Amino acid sequence: MRGKIARMTAPLGYPVETTHERATKKLEPGFFSASAESEHVADLANIKQRSPPMMDLASERSSVRVIVVANEKGGSGKSTIAFNLAIALMKSGLSVASIDLDTRQRSFTHFIDNRLAWSGVTGTKLPTPEHCCFGEDTPQPEAADEDAARAELVRVIDDLASRHQYIVIDTAGHNHFLSRFAHCMADTLITPMNDSFVDLDVLATLDPGTTAITGVSHFGQAVEQARQQRAERGKPPMDWIVMRNRLSVLSTRNKRDVGAALAELSRMLDFRTIEGLTERVIFREFYPKGLTALDDLKQATLGTRPTMSHVAAQMEIQGLLTALMVGTATRIGNGDAPLAHAAA
């Protein structure tokens, strides 16, 4: 996994280094990383000179499927879902790359680093996607800087698309221009949300007395704008999935009311809902080692004896992948990335 390091000065501060090097040295603020198999050295100064308008930046790739995991509210489990999904697709025999657009927290990138480090400690071979991470913005980025960053995101996606069938993109838990732009490039948009009206607030406004939907909130409007931009460019419709994450195993009034509100909202905004992950401690315990529920349930891999919690978590991820495939398989064909067999 070792690869040489290339660095440069760029408007948004994207020096380049390999994922392996990041796993073996102290992190530095502001970086863009890629796996040793491919180095993305960004000539952002030249990109800034030739950056076209935002709508002209959309990639023309056709044989890759881009999955974006996004919610402007933090703490919904985006990075955990994105990472487990990327590994699950790899375990299904598919070629996967990943991009981290959370320029500050970088939870997905830390998942990758932890996985590489744990693989080295245990001597076990853990499948890991080719990964890229965008560095922190300048304090007050100008419009030209943002255009350059968008152009670089398109270039990276096009480069990864030449080698992979899927690209999984994790986004920041707040409003960010790169996250908004990624929505336009999403063939599948997954929005995890905790099963509460607090999280539902990013999608809709509610009547306080009846909890009836009274309007569409900022995130729902942003997705609709992204859909319109895709339609204007002749792109296939986006498959938008709202995932009810951290579900309670109990049947409560809140669970029923949130479900009813989502059912109504799904008809208004044209998304489908699926059940995500229940509140399991095991998913938190996976993070320091960079493991997922679909990794081998062996003591050598886990660092501890497997339990029924590991088995239950594995079944949840398998069920999640199957639910994703049900809605997307019908959209795939004619040379697009294969999906149907991944759910098997």
C-alpha cells in the first residue's frame, strides 16, 4: 500500500498524500488524499482559469453509479452508513471508490485510516476502497475558489469512474457548497435520519398540534433543485432514499407518527423510505479498528470473540444492501454498473 507523496500549493489548500501515509503519520490540516493505486495531483491554479459555470461541470460518465450519503443535520449516521455500504458493495464483488467531502470532521477518512492500521496490526487482508478526501476550505473562499473545487470534484469522479463501478461519497453534516454540488451528481441519494421529529425538520415543517406537514424545509428544497439540474442536463432521475436510522426495536407512538409523516412526505417529494440500522453499540465499537458488520466474524479479524451482536449487525447490513438494490436494480442495464447480483 505504500506510495510516494506529492504536494502542491492550491487555492483551497489541497496538498496530496496517499491514504497509507496518512495512516502512519500525524494528520495535518488541509489535505486531499488518495490510495496508493492512484494519485490525484490537482492543478487547481489551471482549473481556476478554465472553470466553466456550475451546470457545465456535471460529469458525463455513464458506466459508474454515484451514491451520495447526505443530510445537513449532523449525527444521523452518514459516515457509518457510507462506510458499511462501500465495504458491502466490495464484498459483493464490485469495484468501489470513495470520496470524503466532510472537509473538517473526515469521519469516513478516519474509518479508512483505522482499517489500514488494523489490517497491519492483525496481518489480515481487509478490502478497502480507493479513497479520496478533500481538505479544509480557506476561511473565506471566493466564488472562483468554489468553482475550482467543483471542477476538481468532477475531475476526481471522472478519474475514479475509469476504474470502478461504484463511487460512494460522504458529505458534511451542514450546508456546504461541495455537498450541494454532489447532490447534482448523485444517481442514488441516501439521507439517513434519526427516527425523530427533530431530524424530520430538515425535510419538512409540521403543524405543532396535528404534526401534519405544512411545507418543505431547506434540505428537501435543495434536493429538488438538484433533481431539476439533472433533468436539464438529460441525466436519469435520481433515486432518493430516506433511511430511518437508529430505530427503536419497540413500537412507540413516536415511531408510528414519524412513519406516517414520512409516508406523506415521500409522496410529496418522491423518495422512498427504508429501515436503516438499529441502535447497536457494536457499530461504535467497529470504528477504532475500521471494521464493518460484513467483515469476517473471526477473532483474528475482530480482535475479540464474535457474539450474537456481530451476527445481528451483519444481518442488518445485508438487509440494508438488499433494500437499496430493490429500488436501483431496475434502473441499471445497457452497460451500466451491475447491481442485481449484489443483493444475493
